[in-house]
Amino acid sequence: MSPLPGGNRMEQLVESIAERVVGLVIEAIDINALVGKVDMDALLAKVDVDAIVSKVDVDGLIDRVDVEKIIDRVDVDKIVSRVDVDQIVERVDVEKIIERVDVEKIIQRVDIDALVEQTELGTIIARSTSGVASEALDLVRAQGVGLDDFVARWVNRVLRRSADDWPAGPPALVAALAVVETPSTQTGADR
Amino acid sequence: MSAPPVVPASPIAGRQGNYAGGVTRLVAFAADVGASWGAFTLSLAGITFAIQLVTGTKIDLTQGRFSALFVVVAFVGWEFVYFAYQWALSGKTVGMALLGIRVVTTEGDAISGRQAVIRTVALPMSFLFFGLGFLGILLNKDRHAWHDRLARTVVVYSWDARAARLRWLARQDPVAPL
């Protein structure tokens, strides 16, 4: 409350006048023209950015950032689906990469003995060798049986006899093997 | 898509237990003679070298009447052991195992040690009269040689030709069902 009588009314009058004047002044001023006259470069030159940055606590700022939460919100699948892998691969110069790879050095670092142990190369070689040996043995035996048949056939032909009724082998042995394997249809004529 | 190769049926499949023919037996015998001769010669060379090493004098066991007699007796003994021991043990010698044949009784059972000894002793008899004793292998229905008849044994194929044929087929086409 004003100490003078009628002070309140005077005060209200002054305020209303001031508001009116300020309103008129603002309306009269062209803000854009005023801003256009301001030399921003000179203004910025006066600002000490380093001093401002030095006052910012970057670590504190980072600490307050919840990175996990940000990552959770990132849809990686969506990002990956938008990546054109073919285009990236096309831009990769594979030949150049290969040229830069020292193959000799890589080979020197490979433990051949361990590799052989893991791949059981020795077993493979042994199997292959035994397979060849077995094949050769089968061949020799088959040739022998074939020649036996040939000779027996000619002997029977020269002696003008038929071996149809002759036993193929010891009766008990042939019968036992016929049970174990399939029934034999061999006759003496085959021998 | 090409058609699978046509594989003719093998005439030798399923011969296990059949009487073995003359050619197979002859080749097996030749292999045994080679193996026993080789082993004997190597042993003789080893003994000669050992004696030379110990005594310091060079010797030749084939020279001199006594040495030659010793070598002949040793050779006969070695041949006897070579055949008799292997026949008694498994019914087959090294050569017979290679050719896939074995000695069994006339009934088809494993031969005894006695039969193995008789067969070994009688074997030289088959060589008499220009090998007349072996003629039975070609002429007899049970393919008996003289030493077989004396020992009451026969020689049969022990080689499983059917399994060999399956192995051969498997090698031709590993993915084909047998």
C-alpha cells in the first residue's frame, strides 16, 4: 500500500501507462531488422567456447546416460535388413585382401602332427592300403579258381566223363556252409 | 542319369568248402616252397654271419661233406616243421592262406596233429614217378593226391568268394545297397 493518500490509484495509472507505452514501442520496433543489424560473428567471437566446455562435466553427463536402455531400444534386425550386403561385398576387393595374406606364415603356424592325429589320416591310409591289398588278393584267388575250373573242364572233356553227380566238397562241410550262407546251386559240372 | 553298370554273376561265388583245384594248389605249394626256402636261406646266412662274427674265421656251410650234410638235414627238418606245424595249427600254410585254401579231414573237420605229420611225411611220395601222386588232384572226384589219401585229408577252398564279390561291388558303387 502507498504511504501517500491516493497513492494506489497513481501507481495503477503509471503501470497502465507503462504497459501501453511498452506495447506501442514493441509494435513500432521491427525485430527482424534489429536482429539483422546485430554482428553475430563479432558476438560469437566474444564467446569463450572452451571456457564453457571446460565447465561441462562430460563424465558426469555420460554416467547419467543409460546405454543399455538405448541399446535395448535399437532394433538391430531392422537395421540389418536395411543393409545391402551384396552391395558391400561387391565393393570388397577380395583379390587385394588375399594378396595381403601371408599364406606361408599361416601354414608354418599349423601343427600338422596335431592335424593328422585329429583326422586319423594314418587310419585312412591303412584302410586304403589294406583295401588295395585285399583287392589284389581277391584277384589272384579268383584267377586261381577260374583256372581250376578251366583245367577240370578240359580233363573231363578229354576223359569223356560227366562230373554232374560228383560231390562239390566234403558232405558235412558243404552242408554246414549251405546252412550258414545261402543254399549252393553249384554242381560238379561247374567245377 | 546313367544306368548302373551291369555286373555279370560270378561263377566262383559260393565256393567255400568245395574241393580245391590243381592250379590253386600248385601255386600255393610254389609260394610255400619260396617262403620256406627264403626263410631257410636267410637263417643260414644269419648263422654263418654270427659264427664269423664270434670266431673271426670265414666259413661256408655249403662246402665240405659234413657241412653239406648238416645243411641238407637241417633243410629237411625245417621243411618238415614248416608244413607239419602250420597244418596242425590251422590247416593251412602261408601259401595256402594266400590262395585261400586249407586242409581238412575227408569229413570236413579240422585235421589232427597226427594227420598233419602223416601228410607232411607222405608229401614227398607224391613226387615219385614224375609226380604221379599228384595226378589224382586232376582225375579223382574228391581231388585226392597220394599224401591226401594216406592222411585221410582233402584240400578245400576256405576263401569266401561271395564276400570278396560283395567287397568288389561295394568298391564299384559305395552308395549302392548290397
